[in-house]
Amino acid sequence: MLPCVRFELLAAKRYHCLPLGADEAVYTWREKKALYPFLTLEPDLLIYYDYPIYLYVSKQFPELAKRIALGLKKLQANGEFERLFNLHHAADVAELHLSRRKVFCLRSPYLADAHQCEKTLTYPQPINGSSHSRP
């Protein structure tokens, strides 16, 4: 859950938008709309940028770090990572109709990948029987 101060600043018109990840926008809107009725999900635009997520493990546990890395690689290789992501997030992401939006890609000067904005974007597909990730 995002801290409410972001929404209070938005309500005070300190800024005009709050970019959220596609996997968090719908449930955040559902969660906050009663308290902040002015909130809406922008229907036509998609701001895309590579955003790596890091999991830090104490230097005291190098074997744990290796095990986590190996487990994540296995999950990605056998498709289970994508299946789990879709199970928990795809229904919410599908509500955003991302493939219909105009995409603006932002390059990060902090990432080495020179092809950041040349990737083909793919969107998760809901799994039959999956529900929204959050009520």
C-alpha cells in the first residue's frame, strides 16, 4: 500500500498525476477512491520505462543469495514466474487495456541497456479462474 501522503499532495494539487506500475494502479485506485474521489485512471497513455527490482540479502548469508537467484532463474526458465504473476496481477492489468494506449518510453541513464525503448511490450493475460490481486 502506498503512503497516503502522496494522495494528500495530489489532492492539494502539488502535482497533477501519480505514475504507478500497471500491476499496482487498479488495486490502488480501488483502495483509495472512497477517500480520494477525484482519483481516476488515465485511459489513453502509457509511460513505460525499465525498472529493475532488486532483492538484497545480507552478506552474512551468501548461500541464501545464491539459492534465491537460482530459484528465480528456474521459475523464469520453466514459465512458473510468469504464470504466478499472471495469476495474481493479470486481471487488474487487463482492466487497463494497455495495448490500446499511446506509449511513451523513458530511457534511464542509470541502466546499461542501450535498447531500453526498442523492446516489444507484452501484456499479461488473465488465467481462467484468477481474480483481482486485491479486493
